[in-house]
Amino acid sequence: MPKVHHTKKLTAVYDRLYAHYGPQHWWPGDTDVEIITGAILTQNTSWGNVAKAIANLKAVTALELEPLLAIPEERLAELIRSSGYYRQKAARLRGFFLWLGSLNSGDWRAWLKKTPMNEARAALLAVHGIGPETADSILLYGADRKTFVIDKYTLRFGARYGLYAEKTKYEEARTYFMDHLPSSAKLYNEYHALIVRLGATACKSKPLCAACPLNQTCRAGKKAV
Ligand code: SF4
């Protein structure tokens, strides 16, 4: 299928989702450190649980690397307990922030923003506990870099809609979106957020196609409604 066809299809999906749900104002977080913290804590849990953990952290310290690293790991684990796997996540957070703080003579913000994408991504993926969804979330939402975030909602929706095959994996889906959309962090930011909204409200594991804004153009939805 010609590339332009995919681009048109993806643009039409975006326009329809945006018209239906409006702007999603992602990522919910005031600073880059807060966003990075959220990206790590949200692994395997709902955002509500993460929001409680972040509120606990904010109540005791500033969300910056040094004050966070000054919290003993056991205490950190208690503060983020609501996010689940809290001991593992406390170790992960500390390990990540120690690594981040060691980059570029401490100017990790410049490193995140300026390191070539493939290099930055590979370095993040080499950190213990950082998978592609977390790495891309940190780069896109924490550093405004042009990388598309894929998650379970995106894989599910894309296969049902007919964008790609059912067992498509993370990297393949990411490449699909990035190859067929204009290269824009703003667009990637909003598009991913809209897909998450779609996945949470309509394209659930048991899809609610009758209430879905994409049901007139979705391959699975047309059969269902
Ligand atoms: S129409 Fe149904 S299957 Fe298609 S995206 Fe919407 S909820 Fe998912």
C-alpha cells in the first residue's frame, strides 16, 4: 500500500480522535523529573496509583534528582507503595536517577535533549528496568524528543483498526507511526495520549465499538456495529 495512503489514514484517525476527545494535556506532571518519575512508576499499574505516589513524594521533598536521591531507599519505597512493586520501583528509580545524574558532567537535561535519538534511546534501554515504552515516554514527554510511544492500547487498537497485523511488536509499530506521520514531538505527544484515551474508554479488551468515534472506519468496528 502506498505510503501516502497510510499517512492519510493515520491523519484521519488523529483528526477524529482529537475532534471527539479534545486535547489530553499530557504528560500529567509539572517538571521533567516528575514526568520521568511517573514514567517509571506507571509500569504495570494504573495512573491513579502513580498519582498518589507522586503526591506523597511531593509532600516530603522537591522532585529533583538530589533531594530524591537523599531519601533512603526503604523510605522511598514506603512513599511510593501505592504504585505497586514498590521495593523494586524504589531501587529502579534510585538506579535511574543515579545514572542520569552521572551523564554529561551532571548536565543530563542537555544530554537528554541533544544526544542523537538512536544513541540516547540505546543508552536508556541499557539501564536496568527501562523498557522501550518507558524510554520513549522519558524522551518524548520528559525531553520533547521526536519518538512515538507504543503501549498495549496502541498495539490492540492498531491491529483491530487494520493499521498493522495482530502480533505486531513494539518496534515495528513505533516505526509504522513514525514513518507515516510528520516528524513532530507535539503531534506524537497528543496522538499517543489520544490512543490511550481511546483504549481506556472504547477500545478496551472487550471493545465498545458502538460508542467509539472510529467505528465507521475501523475494520473490526464496521463488522461489530
Ligand atoms: S471501532 Fe471498536 S475495535 Fe475499532 S477502534 Fe473503536 S472500539 Fe476499537
